[in-house]
Amino acid sequence: MGNPEDSPDVVIQEEEEEDNTGAAIEEEQEAAVPVETQEGQEAVDTDNLEKMILSTGIRVGTPVKTKFMAPFIVRANPEGLYILDISKTLARIDIAAKFIGRASISKVAVTSAREYGKTPVEKFCELTGATPILGRFMPGTFTNPSLPDYMEPEIVVVTDPQADQQAVLEATRAGVPVIAIANSDNVTSKVDLIIPANNRGRKALATVYWLLAREVLKKQGTIKSDSEMKTSIDDFETKLVEEVT
């Protein structure tokens, strides 16, 4: 990992644990073609896509960065917030979709302890067939067969490795790969595949899960092109109470 930039105004978290990176995911990351280098029409579509999603705040991080997230940060804005590399976000979403597409989809567990992640996760699971785990993660869900909601996932997707740390811990103990949406301040030592993105904002989370759902559906063969994705980002967004009433 690259060394974080020194800054008197920024707290850089340090973690001594080794990355728990699965060999298969490492190989996929090395083989992946960066989004911006795709040929022909794909490159044009990617450019338009980036312009469309930037307004959602998907790449806006926090005033804090960890050594784990430093490679995904391009700069700090005038307000002191770290800006994530959107091209890496899109590339990692594509890699994640490949792994999810190869798994038994009902054994892909998607967790969110964050309120703003509830609707995005529900919608993602509704479209793809994955299993949602929302709110407080019950200890033992992945490790205690006597629990009524016990499951043996093939892949675990978490909305925030900090808020969903119990799910990350149990997946690690069970030897299950973990895919995590991670912000600039997240510690990801137990994460196998990082999707760098704002995991606190409503619109940003809706966008990440919409993009991931679209790619998974293409890998599953449910849709053949981006234009066949009829569900909108707005459908993935958690609505505030005043917006509903």
C-alpha cells in the first residue's frame, strides 16, 4: 500500500493486522482492465456514466484517511475532504459483480447496519436474488448453526466495514470472502475486495448498489446491456421521512 500523505489536520489510522486477501480476488484484480481503458463504445459510455454519477457524491470521502484507503484517494478538496478515484470505484464494482455472478446468489449475504443503506440493499437483493441482512447483525449468524437465521454464505458484501464489523469478523473466521464499500477513513485489513466510495450518503449508497446490481444482472444474463436496466438510482435511495409524508 502507498504511504499516506502527511498532514497536520488529518488523523491517519494505523492497523498492524495483515490484509486477509483471498488469492482468487487478488488474481482478478491483477487481471482486471481499468474502466477508462475499455475500447470503443464502452469508453464513451463510461465517460457519460462518470459525469452522471459524480453529482451523487459517490467519490466524496471524509477528512480522515487510513493507510488502507490511501491508494484510492486522488486529492483533498478545499473543504479538507478526501476525493476518491471514481475510475477505481467503477473497476472494483465490475470485479465484485464477476465474483457475485459466479456464486450461488442466494448465498450472497449483503449487510447494512446503516439506515441509509437499507433501501439500496433491499433493492439490490430484490433484483439479484441475494440475501439481505439489515440493521443489527446478530452474532453467530455465520458461525452458530443453532441460530434460526444461521447461514453459510459464499460471499459477504458489507455497506461499511466499521458499522458492519461483526459480519466482517464472522465471515473472516468462516473463510468467506468479504467485499466492502469503504470510505477514506475505513480500516479494511479484513476485507478481500474494496469498493472505494462514499458509504455515508443516501444518494452515494444508492448509486453504488445500483451500479453493482446492473453489473451483476449483466453477469447473470438477466439483462444484456446497460439500457435494459429499467430500475433507476432513485428507486435505490432511502427516502427521508419528510419526503415520504
